[in-house]
Amino acid sequence: MTFILEAKDVHFQYEDGTMALQGVSLGIEEGKKVVILGSNGAGKSTLFLHFNGIHKPQSGEIKFADEKIKYKNSYLKNLRKNVGIVFQDPDTQLFSANVFQEISFGPLNLGLSEEETRRRVTRAMEETGITHLKDRPTHLLSYGEKKRVAIADILAMDPQVIIFDEPTAWLDPVSTVQIIHLLNKINEQGKTLLLSTHDVDLAYSWADYIIVMKKGRVISKGRPEEVFQDEILLKDAGLVKPWILEVYDKLLEQGMLRDSSFIPRTKEELLQMIGEKEIKVSVL
């Protein structure tokens, strides 16, 4: 198993005395979609800031591509090219006069030519569906549009890993679906995606792997089916079971589905199982 990012016994305390990370050890497998779950104060955002070198562990180490991070300007510049963060609030990320200038900033800061920068910006706008916004002032964008521009910002840098802090927060249902489709397209290009969310339904249906944090510690990690069937863990972490699992468990309990080693991950898979049961009943 190849880890593109790794934390080894990482401790970090803020100046006000808040112990944000307490011996965190975990690995992010290359090319995977990974979700970190946990209540506010669990340490998720602090960990993200360690992964691209904004924070430095007070003890322990962070590794990228199997190499320990070095806290020198030249190394950190290259690291942040390869590990991009899309922050929860896009207003903290956007600062240029218009969309094209905003997305151009990163590639130009890397020293790329104007021609290469324009190529990257054009591609990033196409991938995020915002080409029509290229001359629009960033402060006049809707919240959903700002989210897309913030993602395009990072895509234009062509990183290996993209970290999303609550990517669907405050979005309406249609915009949420659009963002998830976009994340899937990005992952299909071979990029590793790591995100935090409070949406257990999203985490369960989308992630390849889930990490659960509480008060600066990792308390569980595994496949979504494993994590969300652990009732004791869910109670300890303040999480609820995804609705798909709730319905599946109830159907099993009432004998409306046969006990199966296959556990549905999506609404479509659950509906297919229900449909197959109805077909068998009608035939009998």
C-alpha cells in the first residue's frame, strides 16, 4: 500500500493552550477518496494545515510521497504545488479582481509562462463549469460559484492531492450534487482527494476510506461499511448512521430483504435490492 500523505504520532498545541492533535497517526492512500469525520474541535482542519506545511508538528512527523516534510521555503513551495487546500469558506481564498485573474495567480506564482498559465486556467474553468464567469468580479459571484472558482484555483496548480474542508457546507441540494460530480471527475484523473464533512450520508456513499477523529485523536479508520456499522463508535464520536444503512437494517429486520454479504452504499444500490425483492415476490 502506497501512502501519498502520512502522519506519524503528530502532536500540536496552539498558543492558547488548545491541544489540537494528540498522537495522530494515519496514512492517505494514493488515488483514493478519503473522508475525515469528527465534530468541531476534533482536529480535522489542523491536520489539513499540517499536510501542506502551514503548521509544523511539535513532535512527530508528516510525510509526502514517502519523504519527511522539510520546513524550508523552497521545499514548502513545491509541497503546496502538490498538496492543495480548498477552504470551507471561499471568501477566505478569493482575492483577485476577476475570476480569470484569480485562477491565474497560482500558476504565475509557480513561475509558469503566460501561455502555460492561460492553458491551465482555461482547462480548470472548463472542468469546473465556470468558463462563462471568467471576466466576472469575484465579489459578485454566488456562494456556489465562489466554491467552483476556489476549486479551479487549486486545479490550475495541478496538484497530486486536493484537500477539501467541508466542500458542500451551506450549498443547496442541486449545488451539492454538482460539486460531488466534480469531485468524482477530479478523482478519475488519478488525483487523491481528502475531505472533511459533517454529512454522514455523503461520507458513506462517496468515500473509499473513512477516518474518525475525536479531540485530536484518531479513534477509528476503515471502509465505510465497517465504520458505520460500529454502533459503539458512532455513539462515542457523536455520529449517526447514514439513512441508507438505517433503511437497509430495517428491511432486514422485517424480513423484507434476505441477509446478504452485499451492503448497499448508494440509493441506487438500495433501490435495486428492493426492486429485486419485489420481483421475486410477484413471481412467487
